[in-house]
Amino acid sequence: MPVETSFANSFFSIVTTLITIGVGLVILGAVLAVATYFGIIWYRNRNREERSLDYVLLQVAVPRDNEIKIDAAEQMFSSLYSIHQGGFWSFLKPQDHFSFEIVARQEDIRFYISCPSRLKDLVEKQIHGAYPGAEVVEVDEYNIFSEEGKVAFAAMKLRGSNFHPIKVYKDLATDPLSSITSALAKMQAEEGAVIQILAAPATSKWRAAGKGFVGKARSAEASPDKPKFIADPKTIEAIENKTSRVGFNVTVRIVCSSPTYESAKIHLDNIKGAFAQYASDWNGFKGDKIRFKKQF
């Protein structure tokens, strides 16, 4: 066999072996990455049921002549953010969350907060700090369902980036809560509805993304060669205003129960429609996917 042919075969064999090893390492790395990802998810949620059973439900009622300004709630949420758990290993621990709930039955609308039992005192103090005349009472779990009732439900999330703001009470002509309670007030006999707003303290990543967007927009505008306008001044101001505050990861859930699925769906659509008032030029609410969703 010629020397050149033998060398070529040996070189080809070595290259093939290296490629095979490289592909194997890539596959192994991908498998390890996937296994690590699901391992972290399992570790974070290994005590999920136990933790969920350690929640208490607080019913909150304020006097009818309540004259506390709406921005008192903003101060309350800023204080509740103190439960945020930071640190290098924080990604292995789920953040504690609160559930702010509005429950409607026929001629009856009530407000609740569900929180871990160990945070009950903190939550009560923050509510009384923001609303001195509020009555906070621990109660049993409510039930809006009936044996023969049908259920329609949905989840909502932001349609845009987290740092893009929605409309807030300062941007609206009327109390935004009145539109929501108006939709809830339409419950008839054997009907009920719940709006759950689940909130957990968010990391600072969303704020960094917003500040990065503002910095990029201003740099592009200030370019002496070819200035570009990525966003108008109002958008930049709105993002700066939002990123100056603390943030929560939020999911909105809506559940409606009625004797027929058609009427439950009508109530669901009415409540979802009430959230349209928060839509701004930059952000708003849209439907979120629910895995294994099945209407009953």
C-alpha cells in the first residue's frame, strides 16, 4: 500500500474519531443541561403541596366612607416587597407569594388575601398601615362552586415586555376597580366568580432590561452621525417611572361558575373585558396559556 494512502486513511480515521467524540460530548452536555434544568425545577417545588397547605386566608373589609387615596396600595406593595429572598442560591428557593382575590356571589363581593401563615402578621400590619380603618379577619376557604355547576376559567399576563407600563389609576378618569366590580356584580343564584392576582417579588432583571432600553434609545438619539429615534420621549419617561419602583411577578386568574357553561363563559368574557381599561400604547393584558386546559 502506498505511504500516501496509508497516511490519508489514518488521518481520516483520526478526524472521524474526533468528530464522533465531539458530537458525543455535545449530546452529553445537552442531556446534562436538561437534567440540571429539570432537577432545579424539582428541587424548587419538592415541598410545593406542603407549603400550599400552610397558607391562611384573610378577609379584608374597609369602611364605606373610606377616603384613603388609591396610592396607599402602592406604598403597601413596596413594603410587602421586603419578603424578597436574594443571594447567590436564591434561584433554588421559590419566592413567597401572595394571592389577592376578589370573590363574587349573588349580591355579595368580598376581598381576600391569601399568604403564608408565617407572614400573616406582616400582611396585617401593612394593610392596617395603608388602610387604618380596615378590618382583617382570618376566615375559612370560600366555595363558589355547585355540584351541577359548569366552570369557565382563564389566565392573563402582560402582552409586552415587563418594563413597558400599563395604564395605572393616575391615567384613568374613574376608579379602575369599579369596572371590575361592575362585571362581578352580575352574578345570579348558583353563580360565582373569583379573580386571583398572584404576586411574588421579582428580581431586578426586568428593571435592568428597562434601563438598558432607555440607555440604548438615548444613545441612538444622541449619535452625531445618524441619530435614530427608537422610542418617543413619553415612552422613555413611562419606562423610567416604572423601573424606579419595585416589581412583582404577577399572574391573573379568573374562574367563573354557573349552571350552564354558556353563562359562565359570558361572565368570564365580561370580567376579562374589564381589564382592557389598563391597555396603554406600550402594554396591556392578553390571555396566557394554561397547560392541560379543559373547561367543565
